[in-house]
Amino acid sequence: MCIFCKIVAGEIPANRVLENDEFLAFHDISPKAPVHVLIIPKHHIENFQSVSGDLMAKMTPFIQEVAKKLSLDRTGYRLITNNGEDGGQEVMHLHFHMLGGAKLLWPHLAPEKEAKKFV
């Protein structure tokens, strides 16, 4: 069972922001912004490539509700999902990072090697 499934099951504590029968939002334990929340489906889905359009259609209003609850809907936020090892995904359970609470910068994404050029 992955760490996020353990959080859903209540085996690991989390600072929960919002939840319903299908989704959970909780504060990241290693925040990268003044507000850094993770939003997950409660059912284990490995990554964005594995998610159905139907689930995303349900998840979108939940994500918007999280933004409202945190008052980020008015000021703005960044929504990120990392997909796979090269995309930076560390926990293999679909999750979105909602970052906000300040004007966010966008540092260089691949400092170790030159970014691949698309032709």
C-alpha cells in the first residue's frame, strides 16, 4: 500500500483541507510555497496517464473547491502533476500539487542537463 493510500485509510495522519467520498486534499509535509496542498483520488491510480476522463471530470470541481476554501481562487495558484520518474513523480499515486499564497517564480526545470529540443 502506498503512502497516500495509508493517509486515505487513516493509518498515517495528515492535515486535511477537504475531502469527499472520492477525493482528499491535505497539506504537503515539505511545502514549496506558503500554501502547498496535495489533491488525490482516494482510489489508487498510479499516475496521470492512467486516469480516466470521467474521473478527471469529477476531480476538476473538487480541485476548484479546494482553491476556494484556501482563498486561492481570487489570488491565483499553480496546479502541477508530475508524471513518471522523468517528470519528477516521487509517490506513484496520482496527485496534484496546489501551490499559492505568494507570487510564484518558475526556476529552471532541468539544471543537470540541457533540455531536449523539439523539432
